[in-house]
Amino acid sequence: MKKALAEDVGRGDLFERVAQPKKAAGKIVAKSEGVLAGAPYADALAQLLGFDLVWEKSDGESFAPGETIARVYGESTILLKAERTLLNTILHASSIATKARAFVQAASEKVKVLDTRKTRPHLREFEKYAARVGGVVNHRFGLDDCLMLKDTHLGTLGEPLGEFIQKARAKIPFTAKIEVECEDVQMAKEAMEAGADIVMCDNMEIEDIKKVVEYRNKKYPRVLIEASGNVSLETIAQYAEAGVDAVSSGSIVHQATWPDISMKIEA
């Protein structure tokens, strides 16, 4: 939060040079609907600047136009200096939580909904937190907690997939899973036979995904199936019905639209 605030304040708030600070109060008001997220980060900003932030909504709760989300108390110059950074934090997190909640509801709790690593630089932890608030299950945080073999990796192996996975088991952490991205049914079968823990059906047709699931159920029941690639609110229910264990979508983060929230100074 220090960097976010410094970005906005720069060499100093010019208003502070002129105005005399006085005790003030304000409220953060919703002007559109959404799901709240970002409270721990906003609290950190309040602690940093020394103003009081009292929540009337909690992370994960829905808000509607006209509802008060939180109230702020402190010196007027401090509240005004914090305003944009405070609102941006809540808006950014809440947009992702709102989008995440929509995906989870569209899936009707029949499948786990996952986020991806398509996050803004240096904001991954923040954005994945917001997705989690909305009900999404986090996918891997980075290259160090799951070995995922995408098409770009597979093209560089220079050896059979099974042999590579066998070597990988001896070198990666015992608790780390191995996931293989597959473009068709035959490739998915080969990945299971090679020892993959998770098979990602990437941009595959629903009927083909069903075939992958059927094969998994018969031959490799412990393998997890993830569907990914252009999954939308309109199509996620179809993937859920196909019998996969999880569906991932980067749009939960990178296509989230900010709600409308503003701060009003009352005294």
C-alpha cells in the first residue's frame, strides 16, 4: 500500500500546503451493485495514514446502489489524500470478486471454478485474494508450486512424455502435482498414461471433453480433469455438466469491470 499511495501523492499533496486540517468524517457509498473485496488492504492503508475505517459491509458480502460500504474518520487532509488510493483498492478487488461470484453461480456449484496466472505484474496475490473472496478456488500462484506442461513446454522436451514425467517426479517437491495441457482426446489419454496428475482440456469441444472424462473414469480415476480456454459465463454450465473436476478462466481477473463506488465527506 505504501507504493500505491506514493504513486498518487508524488512529492506531496498540494492541497495540504494550503488547507488547515480539521476533524472530518465520510462514507464510501455504492452507486452500483457488486461483491465487496479488498478490506484487509484498505485497512492497511488506514493504519499507514492514521485514519479510522469502519466497515458496514464485509468482504464477500453483496452491495447495492445507495448502500454505505464503510465510514471513515480522521483529519480532513488525510482522508482526502487517501481517497483515490482507498477507492481504487476497493474497486479493483471488488470487480474481481463480483466477476468470480458470477462464474461460481453460473456453474451452480457443480464444479470448482479456478482463476489463472493471467494477473497484473506485482498484483497476483491481491487479485487472487479478490477472486477467492468471490468464491473461486485459486489455481497455482507461480511456476514453483505445480509443474504444468503446456504446448510450449511439450515442444521442447525431446523425449517421450512418460520419461520426462518420471524424471520430474525425482526432482520436484513431493507435494507438487504435474499437469499436462492437452488439445485433443488422444493427447489427454497419453498424458494420463504418462502419469499426469491433472489433465487440462484446452479449447476442446464439450463432446470431446466428455470422452476424456469417460476414459478417465474407466482407466485413471485419480486423475483430475480441468477444462480451460474461452470459458464464459454463458458456457461454464456446459463444462460443469461434462463431468470435469474444475474449470479455469483468466477472464475472472482480466475482464472484471469496476463497479461504481465513491467517497463523500460529511463533516
